[in-house]
Amino acid sequence: MKKSIFQPAALVLALAAALGACSSAPTTTSLLDQTRGDYMAAQNNPAVAQYAQAEWRQATAALDRANEAAARKENAAEVDKLAYLAKQRIGVAQEVAKQKGAEASVADAARQRDQLRLDARTAEADRAKRGAEQAQAEAEAAKAQADAARMAAEQQAGATREAQAKADALAAQLAELQAKQTERGIVITFGDVLFNTDQAVLTEGGQRTIRKLADVLQQNPDRSVMVEGFTDSTGTSSHNLELSQRRAEAVRSALMAMGVAGTRVATRGYGEAYPVAGNDSAGNRQLNRRVEIVLSEAGRPVTSRQ
């Protein structure tokens, strides 16, 4: 039978509980007790066992060391040091499990979308086949009329396939960029990945990301974009406003260098305005540091932010 990855630290916790009844109980600290609680909570999370086995083994080993130090009655500072390390390892395991679980959900959603598209194309092919059979029946009654109708149908089918292929290509590109349809148009959000901290120069990864957007615009010349920059609340409002505008302009310059006409790209920096999360934690501030791309509908301008 396969051994559980939770076994070692669980045994140490059980031993610690048993020794607690003795007069020579091992040393413990508030931080170590918190860490043990974190461990038990993570242990009950099935995602940790499924997606973060290596990180969990490291967390278990770290907690074992802290418990062993407590059992040897080492000084509280040393026990807290080991408990802190274990607490960090437990947090890493939980975060890895959360991230990989989210990635698995995204992959599953993508598979479902692909299946829906396949079903739609199959249904369209069935309809085309029925139309061809009907045209053949009409051709038997009036060959000349059927020939003319067939030629017209072939031209229409070609145009439809071309339009569908273009729409499918755009849908695939937007799905890769995780775009969302809104009242203002299609919105693509680039998180804190395009620039280094407090900088307005695109990183190499940011350049690659913007290249994907440039491809979308080059293949859809009837669409334009509004590039909007946002920051968190760290620093002064004036600095944040200037930084957000410079970042939006950097994206515009990159698009132009990639062959997109400047007249199709508008920019606006909003600084710390319009946050999508509170600025009370590093994680939330990171969400607020973003660039949003609003892609217009075909032949229409981008609606201004209210």
C-alpha cells in the first residue's frame, strides 16, 4: 500500500500531544502551535496532496525539525526559527496547490471550449451537406439554373469559410490573451508582468506579450485599441499618474514598432484610480499594477471610461 505523504509530521504531532501529558513536556511556543495548526489545515486540503507533493514533503520535514527541537527543549528562539521556516514551507505548498489547481481548471475550460467549437463546425458541415443535396435535386429539374445557383453557393461558401476562419483565429488569439467582453469592447488585462518595478520600459517577456496583441491588430485592421495604465497606491499620486501614462505610451510605441499604425492606438494613464482590489496587501497591490487594453468592435471607436 502506498504511504501517505502526510505521515511523518503527523506522527510527530501525535508524539507531541502524547508527551504533553507528562511533567517533562517538550518546549513549545505560540509560533510553533500556529505552525502545527497551519499544517493540519493544509493536510486536510486535497489539492495539496494532488498538486504539491514535493513542496509538502519539504514542509513536513521542516515541521519535523521544529517539533524535534521543541522535544529536545532547545531555547525558544531556535524553536521559533525552525517553526517559522516550517510555516513558510507550508504556505508555499498551499500556494503551489492553489496555482496548479487554477491552471488545471483553465485547461479543462479550454478543452470544453474546443469541444463546443468542434460541435459547431460539425453542425455547420451537416447543414452545408444538406444544402448541397437540395441543390443537386434542383439541378435535376433545371440544370442551367442549378449550375448558376451552385456557382453562387460556392462563392458564398468560400466567403463564409474565410469569415469563419478569421473569426476563429481572432477568438483563439483573444482566448490566449484571456480577453473578456465588456460594454466598452473586448478588454485584455496584462498584470504586473510587462515592466519591472517602478519602470516604464517593457521587459523581454513584456515585448513577447505585446507581440501577440500586435498580431491581433495586424490581422484585424478595422479595430483600434485604448491602452490604459494603472498603478497601486504606493508613492505619490502625481508620480503614479505619470508612471501609468509612461507605461501606456511604452505599449503604444512597441505596437507601432511592430507595424501597428499609431492612429489606431490611444493611451491613457489613470495612476492609482480604478483599483480592482484593495491596496492593503502586497498581493492586492500587485493586482492593481496593470495595463488594460480595450479592443474596439469592428469599425467602431473605443468607448471612453465612465
